[in-house]
Amino acid sequence: MRIEVVNLGKKIQQRRELLGLLQAQLAALSGVSTRTIQLVEQGKGNPSLQTLIRLIDPLGLRIDLLLKHPVNTEQ
């Protein structure tokens, strides 16, 4: 099974924006660099599991749900 990193990044970005956080704020909360967050949200990053967990924890996301459901990209 292949995980779509783009969908993963979109979910993280959507949740961050829903919470009203800037990337820099998420970086401060998670200990992950702003550049890494940018890459992940753009679907260009390939975060380790540890990095992913550090990113989603302050967002209140669960890894199992994050990987389970596709994001709706149709507008």
C-alpha cells in the first residue's frame, strides 16, 4: 500500500489552518523546522515516522486516522 504524501501534507495543512496556526508556530510547538513543514505540506517532503508524530501531536491528529481517510481535493 502506497501512502500519498500529498494527501498527508494537505491534511496537516488543513488542520494547522483550522487551528489558526502559522507554520512557524507549528514549528515551535513541534520542534520540526519550518522548512520541513513547508515540504511536507507541499507533498515534497518524506518525513520519518518520528517527525510525522511530532508534527501531528500539537494538531491533535491521530496517525491512524490521518493515514486512513483520503482528503477531498475537489473544490
